[in-house]
Amino acid sequence: MSEESSVARPKPSEVTPDRLLHTGATDDVTPEDLVLSSGRDVTPATLEWARRRLEKEGRAAIDTQLP
């Protein structure tokens, strides 16, 4: 068995669709973007966390989430 085939892959229902993650240079980062890039569910609490983080760190907040 190859090493690649032994790696567990997430189910399609567990993967955030690319259309929901947009970090293009011309787009403003939204709290939803930051929440989704961190792997969390979008809830009032996580949106508030993201708003505070974006206020403090600006666009750089998402750079720490995405490679």
C-alpha cells in the first residue's frame, strides 16, 4: 500500500467548498472568511471572535490561517 493511499481523507461533507473561501488581494476579508478558514462553524460567537481579530490584526489575521 502506498503512503498516499493510507492517508485519511475528509468526507466531501466535511470540506469547505472553495467558493466559500476567497482571499484574493482585491477582496476584503469578512468575518465569515476568517471563521471558515479557521475550520470553525459560523455561529454568532465565532463571528464575534473573527470581528475582534480582524479589528486587531486586519487582513493579516487570515494569513495565519491559510498556508
